[in-house]
Amino acid sequence: MYNSKCPYCAYLFTKVPQRKTKCPNCSNYVYSKRYPWQKEPHLVQEYEVDIVSRAWEEHYRELQWISDLEMIGITKKHYDEIKELLSTNDKQPSSDSIAEYILKSGIVVYNEDLFYKGLTFESKNKMLRIMGLPEITLNDQWLYYTKRKLYGYIRAGLIEFYTNTYECKCNPENKESMNGKTYNIMQFLNFPSLPCEGCDAPDCMVYMKD
């Protein structure tokens, strides 16, 4: 039930405030706020506004960690078990500290497919930093997905591909230099980018566009 009492003087509001409101009894400002674990908002003092805001920030950060960890095989049940393990009588661990414990404990073993498939670029590198592993570059990511695409061609029985989906890294509008050429897939798997013939930039390569 909504608590409509002033947190300063316990004055009972006849009309439930929905925003910052001045108490007619004590003249203090009250705020209608809800913590993530509450079903309904309640009136709080001004100092508590920032506390509620930080609680929501941690709530969303924890949801993101749970989602990211599930992508690499850590279930929410496992996350909750670690959370309980790290909890004390008077303090709950932050989601960052729980994730760091999981990633540094050896529970997670780096697997290229797990880290590349579902995680955002920022999430995967945040995890790799915690694990003490080299970060993934944009080029690493592009090479991974390009090779996966080529392996898909092989599984489909293709041995060659036509370069009508290649673009210049420096200038995506420069599509003429590689288009209309055919390459052997197995040869290209060893070097999944090709020198760009239509760009003035030194060492520019063309790449496969998804």
C-alpha cells in the first residue's frame, strides 16, 4: 500500500503526491519514489532521492551482468549462489564484485564462440579485462564473423564465392574494386580480407559486408 505520510512529520496527505511536493504541515519537500524491490512508491526525504537513483542504477547494472553471464554459460541460479556466498549480515555485494568473482575464479573458461555470438563489443571486452585476457578489436570481431560466413558457404557445398558484397574499409562507397570477382573459399579463409584496388589509402583492405 502506498505510504502517503510525510517522512518528516507524519502528516497524512489526503491527495497522494506524485512528484516533489511541499508538506503543508512542516513545509519540507517530499518526493514520491520507489526502490527496485518495492511494488509501490512511497514518500521520501530529499537526501534519499540520490539513494533511490543509485539503487536503480545498480539494479539495471545487475540485470545486464546476469544477461551477459548467461551468454557465456553462467545461469542466474549460479549468480545468485555466488551473491549469497559473498553477502554479509549488513551488506549485499555489488553486481560488479559478483561478476569479478565469477570471472576470476576459473568458473568461466574463454571460448571464442561464446564470447563472440551474443555479447556486445563493450560487454565482451569488459569481461576479458577482468579475466586478464587480451581485448577483442573490431578487426578481430570482423574476421570472426567473416570466417563464420565462409564456413557457412562450405557447409552449403560452395567452393567459390562472388565478391558482390565487398566494401572498402576506408570508404564504404568504394565498391567497384572487388565487385564482380570470384575467389576460392578455402584460400580466402587463410586471409579473409583483400587489398583494395580502388582506394588511395595505404594498406587499405576490402572486407565482406554482412
